[in-house]
Amino acid sequence: MNKEFIPYEEALALKELGFDERCFTRYYESGKLADNLSYLYHNYFGQVNAPLYQQAFRWFREKHGLDSWVYRPDEKLNIWGYNTTLHTNVSPFKSYEEAELECLKQLIKIVKEKK
């Protein structure tokens, strides 16, 4: 299940960009995901929301007008790339998840550069 949440470093970056939507869980300052019970009953200082990948990508679409998608440029090869509204990357990523994370990092970079 942990694979569904964006990594800690990207969650911190989203927080800095103003992401404040409700999430199923949070990260502790250590970078470890809180279990749902800890999240529901305690509000520890220093926790950072842990959005699902789909939440993060929706937030970029709705708040910043940035569309993005991961694709396989050649179905015969097991490589992946991604596109955003302002950037295309056809680097041969080895997995969908690797391309998805790099796409998320690119979106963060685009919004940071706009500020």
C-alpha cells in the first residue's frame, strides 16, 4: 500500500508549494508513514501530509493547470516516458513507477520556477 503514496521528499516539496488537502495518512519527521490509527487520533507536530500519486497529479491539474501523463513510447520495448503541459521527457525509464516519480519531480520544479 505504501507505493500508492508519493515519497517523503516530494510530500515536503508539495507542502512548500501550498498543498494542504486532506490525505489518508501523513509522514513523520523521520520520513516514515504514520499508520492510520496514529493519524486519526493524534496530531503530532512536524507531520507532513502524504498524498496519493493521483491526488498530487490532480492538484497540479486543478491548482496550476499542469496536465501530465506517463506513456510507453514503444510497446515492444519495456521503457516509459512522461509528458507535462510544459515538458516532455522520453528518457527510457525502466518502469511506469520510475517515470511517474520523475514526472512528479518535474511538476514540482515547474511550479517552483514560476514562484
